[in-house]
Amino acid sequence: MHSCQPSKLSSSVRCPVCGQGFLIYAEHATLAANSVNLRLIQHVLRMHHTAHSNSPSAHPESSFHIPNWSGSQPLLASASLSNLLDSAI
């Protein structure tokens, strides 16, 4: 499990919608640096926003938890499109 804490000075990750920075605390340092976990964290941060809200106030003001990804690697649309384009050429 990851713990996210809003931060104004430094950040481990930023929300892709509003740019709010967050410090990420994980049980193991390697888990926080894992690219799948970073994408999961950014997805959760993106989901805090509604379709018409791009304000940092969409996020919780205090620390909150995000579970680790424990399944197989998720399918990435960009990778699928890249493979499709490569086979079309």
C-alpha cells in the first residue's frame, strides 16, 4: 500500500490534471519507483477530478492510501497502437 501526502515544496509524483505534488510513502522504496505503481498512483490522482474540475482542491487535504498493483501488467493502449502501426508498415 502507498500513502500519498499533498506537498507544496517537493514531490515524488504530480497529478497529471492539476499539477498538485504528492509525497509517496511505500512499504518498500522500490515499490514507489515501480513504473506500474507510478501509473496507478497517477490514475487515482486523475480520478479525484470531475470532468469540469482541474483544481488541486479535488484531492484530499490530508494523507490518503492507494493499494499496490498486485496483478499482471495492465495492457497499455499506447503499446497496442505502437504494435498496430509497426505491423501496418
